Amino acid sequence: MQIIIVGKNIELTEAIKDYAEKKISGLDKFYSRIIRADITVGLENKHHQKGDIFICECKLEIPGKDLFASKTEEALYKAIDKVRDYLESELKKHKAKTETKSARARTEIRSNKGYSL
């Protein structure tokens, strides 16, 4: 999987890059066919009275469709964790759906094997 990390309104340090890459690359164990992950981390620059609000967005490119998650938190690492958790559940749903479709197709092929038109 190719991982691209971009900073928005913050300096992108090695610690942030390593943390985001480690968290998102861990999604491979749930769905091995991830092609690319585009991650954007940074500060929201809207008018927040309670201090800095961090944002993490991630777009996963997988065969058939793309998955996208965006989370805001008061701590950057917490936002990254929430994005990872959300994408993990979406990947599990997608994998179950595609496995069900392929199993149904295999069953249909087997049942039609003995018949010819």
C-alpha cells in the first residue's frame, strides 16, 4: 500500500508522520487489497473558542470504490485513532460484502455446471 501524508496548517513532524503511517498501514491486516491511502492531518482554522481543533482525513483507494473518513478532535493523535477505527469497521463491512457476493457467484457457477444450453 502506498501512503501519502500531507499537513494542513501545521508543521508535519517525523513523529506525526510515523504515527499516522503506522496506524493506517495496520489496516492491511483487515483488507489486503488497499492500493493507496491519502492522509491529511492538521489544524482547522475556523473560529473555535475552546482552543485548537485538529482534523484527520483519510481516503483509502480499494478495488471497486474509495473509502473516506474525516474526524476532528482536540488532540491530533486522537483524531488519527478515530479515523483508523472508522476505516477498520468500513473495511470489515466491505470485505464481508465482497466475500458474500463471490461465494454466491461460486455457488451459482457450480449449480449451473452440469447444464448446457
